[in-house]
Amino acid sequence: MSDKQTLPEKEVEWVARLAYISLTPDETKNYADDLSRVLDYIGELQKVDTSQTEETRQITGLKDIMAKDKVEPTVIDRETYLEQAPMQEQGFIKVKSVFNRE
């Protein structure tokens, strides 16, 4: 197939940074090759004419069963939770930021 393209390694590095994954140069090249093959396959699938195919949402016949939310009193009070938290601030449990890379 002549329209195959290799995913630039810079894009693989960008995705890895977004996912907080460290890659070696060899891993970056390997992932660029692997992801390029995946994207090529997706491109092949997009060429398939599905206009006459009936929409399918569920094939097993199983159904979701949702339980109603039930509010129950807790046996542990707020202060006990706060005492057990590794960090707290102004009466709240404090967690590390997931958005800053510090």
C-alpha cells in the first residue's frame, strides 16, 4: 500500500509525555513503527463500505442492572478520616496534584 506513513517520533514523545511515560530512543522508534501500523489498519477499515450494515449496539442479550444508590450512615467520623490522611489542609484531605509535574 503506497499511502502508508510513519508516525513522527516527536508525536510518540508527545503522547508519552501526556501519559507520563518515559521512553528510550529505541522504544520511541518501536512505538512509532507499531502505532503507524495501527493507524494504517484503521485507515483500511475506514475504506470499508458499511452503509448497508445494520447498526449493532449489543450482541449478547445481556442487560445492565443498576442498583439504586443507598445512603447509609458511616461508622467513622470525619475527624478520624482526617487523622488517617497523609496530608490535610483546612479540614480537607490534601492530595498531590495530577496536573503539575513538580
